[in-house]
Amino acid sequence: MLLNVSVVDSGTWTILRVAGEIDMATCPDLRQQIVGQIQQGNTQLVIDLASVEFIDSTGLGVLIGGLKRARSQGGDLRVSGVHGRIERLFELTGLGDVLVIVDVDENEGGPELSTL
């Protein structure tokens, strides 16, 4: 399955809405999107996983790598839309303790973040 990434600028945070599967075949695309945003100066990132059906260990590595890269530039990387099997995977691997999970609330003024 292909990976689709759309970018939404919410002011302080840049939201990458990911849809599809994050695996060894699609990870380079996601990594490129994350690195590209940071290189453009968008160092406050939220990766929205609400439409992600599957993520493997390679995908988890991309999220951690993105977190390290964002923090090295004075930013941060958070995730939203963690659900079902992905939520269970975060619990089993301890990623829920490493990555801040937020809720992206849509409203007329644009997306807003709240920590879960």
C-alpha cells in the first residue's frame, strides 16, 4: 500500500497527516517529509496517525529519528491519532513514554493541540 502525507500548518505546529502503511517500503517517504519540514524551519511537528493502518519497527524508528532531529534543532515531534493496534504497539514498546501523544482538535481557527 502507498503512503500519503499531507501537510497542515497550524501556526506554531506543522501537522503531517499520514495515511496508509508505514513500513520498510514506505519509510523513506515519511522520513523525507519529516526531514524536509525541519530543513524548512518547521521544527514543531505533529505526526497524525489516525489514518495509518499499520506501522512496523522501521516506522517506529523513523518517528524516533524525527523526534531526535526536531529536538536537535530546538523543536519537538509529537504524535496524534494513536489508535487500536498502533496504540498497543506504543504501549508494548514504551514509545508512549517517549513520544508525547496529543489530540488535534479541528475548529474554525485551525487545528489546536491538547495533550492526552
